Amino acid sequence: MEEMEEELKCPVCGSFYREPIILPCSHNLCQACARNILVQTPESESPQSHRAAGSGVSDYDYLDLDKMSLYSEADSGYGSYGGFASAPTTPCQKSPNGVRVFPPAMPPPATHLSPALAPVPRNSCITCPQCHRSLILDDRGLRGFPKNRVLEGVIDRYQQSKAAALKCQLCEKAPKEATVMCEQCDVFYCDPCRLRCHPPRGPLAKHRLVPPAQGRVSRRLSPRKVSTCTDHELENHSMYCVQCKMPVCYQCLEEGKHSSHEVKALGAMWKLHKSQLSQALNGLSDRAKEAKEFLVQLRNMVQQIQENSVEFEACLVAQCDALIDALNRRKAQLLARVNKEHEHKLKVVRDQISHCTVKLRQTTGLMEYCLEVIKENDPSGFLQISDALIRRVHLTEDQWGKGTLTPRMTTDFDLSLDNSPLLQSIHQLDFVQVKVPATPILQLEECCTHNNSATLSWKQPPLSTVPADGYILELDDGNGGQFREVYVGKETMCTVDGLHFNSTYNARVKAFNKTGVSPYSKTLVLQTSEVAWFAFDPGSAHSDIILSNDNLTVTCSSYDDRVVLGKTGFSKGIHYWELTVDRYDNHPDPAFGVARMDVMKDVMLGKDDKAWAITEGGITKGATIGVLLDLNRKNLTFFINDEQQGPIAFDNVEGLFFPAVSLNRNVQVTLHTGLPVPDFYSSRASIA
């Protein structure tokens, strides 16, 4: 019921409709709100001024002006409908388009006229606030619009159902909720007050007690007002005008504009329209049911998105934590290498310090010893040791000069961390497609077969967000065998040629990307044609061949024999076609039969091992040559004017063959295809 509340509110005041009237556009307005939004048109635009000017516009034309918009919402002279609390405006205030805006009409204190009975300014116009269609009022004013009694009743029932609980009328303090109402006493009672003040005995036993809601309705609701005619206010509606689509009274039929219109009984039309509304509601109910199911689906999607988001965030955090852990492990390994280099440098320097310290001590001792020797005054004793000392000093000096005073290790660390690839990888760290594409959908309306060709079309599901790099189309062998790939690519449509006639094929498609392959689509069953429809192939014909009649009639511009093939090849099944000789001059010896694609095109058919043909046997102008290729039995049979030429012309015929003809300029033949196999051959084949 709550969803219906917006239907029960006036678009002008925003409150529940009060005495609603029905505008010609079928929208509703409160009667007071309708008067509140009246505007006055200039005298030059009124119906009276038009009639005075001889414009020929009748009153009826102005009554039907609801069919067109006289003033749009932008230029109507009022910007919004603020209800009865809107600011007053000056009656003579005039907008740029010449429309006067009237303020909310306040009746004089001494008169007590309803809004419908209050006088309406001349040349008044009302614009529907919902569809913006305008209508100029006639002399009846707002009384010319019918009252919506049905809407009033719906609002009353809705308000009653939404009203607060009724209280007991006899409780002295803090009235309790009423439980019953006495229709005779017209009083609401709670249970204690009913037992105390309205005992079920004596005269009170005959009183009728009803539930409070029912009592409230019977107490407060006045009898439903009967709709009366807008043209004849004292007459009730008794008939329905089919042309005007409105209820009318009997005076309208006798005197008014409905006298010549088709009318029907009010009750019958009431039942008919109720039935039509019920049927329309059934369709709308189905849509509403689908909408509810769709909303459930969307809410489930919201929950699923939230769950997937939490799961994905957890996965992302775990992946980033794994990267951080790997970086920390690598950091520890690099620090270990730095520490190892550090220890190595210190060891080398310390060893050199120790070595130099020992050497320096030895050198210093030698120097001090030599100085003491120099102090001696004994020449003979000095000379005995001086040579050895001189050699030792030179040897020691030489030892200091061989790089001993050069550091063996630098203070710099010859290590440089190359982190640019890692930083680049971190900057390039992003989400990649890790899902396979969705299953493609075969578009049945675009899939078809023609002769022994099949065209298939497919698409990705509408809500699929995973792109596909390509598609794989598979068909079986037409005999229930294994599937095989017939197309791999990015296109979503493919035509497969060279299928067997009168065969049933199963087709399916799947999508793929770098991550993997999607599941197969649903299998589509395709039936090729039972018989072949084809023409001659100008692409493979000799240059001297002349084709006409949509490539069904052939002749030649040369006196030499030239070969032309049919456009369709056969490798399975039984096929029959005919050729009629349209022109046959000077015994040209044409040949009719089958050939392989690489047959010689500039010699008579059958001169090489690529063709099988008939060249003589009663072929004349007007003759009909029939060619029957039975690839199930691997034989070839010829007919001339429906008579078989021998039992079997060729056997062990196996492979792919094309219908073929060789002829020169003295012959013209026409091809006839799509023919069934002759009955006598079909019956003989079934017996065999």
C-alpha cells in the first residue's frame, strides 16, 4: 500500500487529493489547486476575440485545445506550483508573453462558495503540471471537469488503513486502545469500559458491537457521491459515449453534442473496461515480477561483489606481502655480501698493517744499530762489519721500494646495486587478465545454410568484461563423428564451404585469450540442402567461355573445345542435374560429365585423366542430358531425354568432382539444378 501513496498525491500541493477533478489529459488535480494555477490569456487570444475577427474558430475548437500545448512550461507565466502557501502575486502582473498570473483566490468573508462555484475570470487557461498540455476554460469554468469519485474512495480507504489506533472514549485518564464500537451507542470502548458501562444484558444485549476499524468506517465515511454529468449537473451518468470515451447522461444523448455518437450501456462498458484493466495488469504484473526477480539478482550481485572485493583485497595484500618478503630476503642476501666484502677489506688492511709494523720495527732496529756502529772509533773493527751492514741497509731499502708502501685494498666498495629494473617492474606492477573469456553465444537468427555451405555467427555475452583474443569454430563430419577445427581467428562470423549435401552437422564455438580457453557454446545443429543448386563458375572457366542467364547458360567464342566447371563440388551422396541443348550446329561434339578442379580447360572433356564424360549418343538440338553422380556407390550414369545410356558409364569414381561441360561456338547449353534423383534409380538403390 505504501508504494501507492505517490499516486494519491496532487502534483501541485503535494498532499492527498481533495475533491479531485479529471483534466482532459487524464491527469488529476485538487479542485482548489486547479483554481490556484489558472492563468488569463490576453483578450486578443480569447475565443471571443477570434470570433469577432471572423477567424471561423468555433467554441468546440477551443474546448478541444487540450490536444495541443498553447503555452509551454517555460513561457506559461508561472515557474512552479507552490500550493496554497505560495507568495501572492499582483493580478495585473503581466509576463513577457502576455499571460497574467492569478494569485490563490481567497473568497470574500461574507460568501461561502466552494472553489467549483466561485467565479472564474474570463479567458482563463489551465495547464496540466504533469504533461504541460493547456486548455482554455469555457463559461462553466472548473465545473466543466468531471469529479474523480473513484480516486476519492481510494484515498479514503487508504487513509483509514493508515490512521492511528482509535482510543476508548470512556477512559478518564490515559485512554486505552479501543477494542469494539457499539453501532447503536456510537461509542468506542476498551475491554474494561465495555464490561463496566456496556454489559451484554438487558436492552444492551441487542446492541451490535463491531471492530473499531469497521465502526470508524461506518461512522466517518459519508455515502459515496454519485457522479453527475458535467453538462447537466442534476443528471446522473447512464450511458457511455464510445467516440468521446466518457460517461454521459440521457440529456446529452437527446440534446447535447453526443446525440449522434455511438453509445453503450454504462454497466457493460464498466465491466469491459474492468476486464481490459485486469488484462493489462496481468502483463504489468509479469513485468513487476520480473523486476522484483531482477532486483533480487542485483542485490545478490551487490553481496557477491562485496564478498569478491574482500577476497580480492586479501589476495592482493597477500601478493604484495609476498613481494615484500622476497625483497626482504634479497635485502638480507645483499647485506651479507656487503658484510663479506667489508670483512675482506678489513682483513687485507689489517694484515698489511701487521706486516708493515714488523718490517718497520726491523728497519728501525737496523738503523739504530748502524748508528751505534758508526759511533765506534775502531777502524779495523768497523771495516770488518761495514760491508755486511751496507748490504743489509741496501737490501732493506730495496724491500721497502717494491710496493710495500702501497695499500693493498681501496676504501671504496666496488659494489653498485642495480635497482632500476626492479623499480621499473614495481611501476609497471598492474592487474593483468587472469580469467578465461566467457562462453560465446551463437546468434541463431544469423546462422543459416545454403546448398553445402554453412554460415555461423556468435558474440560474447552482454555483461562479459573479459576480452577474447580469438575464437575457435568446430564442426563434426556430418555423420556424428568427431569435431574438427574449421576456423580460428578474431572474427565473429564464418562461412564454411564444401560440406556434404543432405547432411546434419553439429557446430560449436569457444573463445580464447592468453589465460586459456572458454567452455564450448551450446551445440547448433545445421542441415545442408537435400539437392544442390549451383551455376557455372566463371572464375575457373576458359577465357573463351561465354556465360549468360545468371551463369546458367554457356557457349563459346572459339571453334576449339573449351571446358567450364560448375561452382559446386561433390564428394559424398547422390546428385543429379540436367543440361538442355539450346543450339547445335555442324555436329560440334559437346561433352558432358564431371571433372576434377585441375582438369585441362583447352581440350575436349575426357581427353585427360581428370574428367569423365559422354560425347555422343543422340545429342541434338533440344536434347536433355541428365548426369547422375552416385558417390555412395562410386559410379557415374548418363541419361539422354530420360533414357539411361547403358548400365553404368564409369565406376570407381572417388574424390571431389565438379559438374563439367566442353563445347565450341556451335553449341549452347543451359544448366538445370536442384533436381531430385530419378525415381527408378532411387527405388533400385533402395532394393540394392
